[in-house]
Amino acid sequence: MLKRLRLPLLLGSLILPVIAADAQERPRPAPEGGYGRLPWQSWIDPAIAPPRPTPHYNQRIIYAFDRPSAEILKRDAGLSQLCRRGQFLQRINMHYRAFGPGERPLGVGFGNLTANMHDPLRRRQPEMVYFFRDQDTGRCDVLTARLDDLRAFFIGP
């Protein structure tokens, strides 16, 4: 921005105004953190799409047991081994949940619904409900029960 300064210059008998730049007069504000910002982030490759936000899923309690789950559910050693290998598990861990009194929640997968189950070996059965404990670890346990036996513990929408 140019500022008009009136400095007298004698050129014969005329006094002329002189225009001077005021770059030295006005202090620049200090940026936060001590560094200025570039017009773009030069370290990000524009050909790579920015990451998507983490998806948010509402967890839903499906079953609430009136006694410990060990009395109701049966452990399946073969499916537990497949779960540890990543061949039988939930697509979204804990999307559907079940729990007994004083227990940690268990993940739930239904044999007749393929929406939340990853089963490339097709080991699930339509009349069974599968419960997952510690799915994302090396000690994954799969517990099973028949769908008809669990109707008393079902919590509807």
C-alpha cells in the first residue's frame, strides 16, 4: 500500500508531493507458533486422495443373559482356531453385542445373516448364533448356541 507523504522538495519555486512506500513503517503480525503458513501443503501428494473419516457404527445389544454365558453357550474349538487365523469372524467387531451378569460383552454373529460375518470357508449354519470373545487377539474364542434356545434372552428393537 502506498502512502502519500508530503515532503517539500524545492525545484525552483515549486513544492511537489512525493509518494513513498510504507513497507518499513507498518509491522507485520507474528504468526502463531512462530512460523508462517504456506499456501499449500507441499509434502502431500495431490494425486493421493485424502483419508476417509473413521466410520461410526451404533452398537446394539441383542442378548442379555440372566446367568453366566458359560452355562448357556458352548465353546467350539474348530471355529475358535479359524477365528485366530482370521477365517471366521465378525466384519465389524461388537456391532451386535451380548453379555451375562458381570461379564464383558461378547460380539454376536448370526448364521443366517451374512451382513456381519466373514466366513470364506462357509462353516456357519443358519440355525446357530455365534458369539465372539477377544476377536482381534490371538486368543479368540467362538461360542455357539442354537437360535431357538436364545429366544428368551433376545432384546428386540
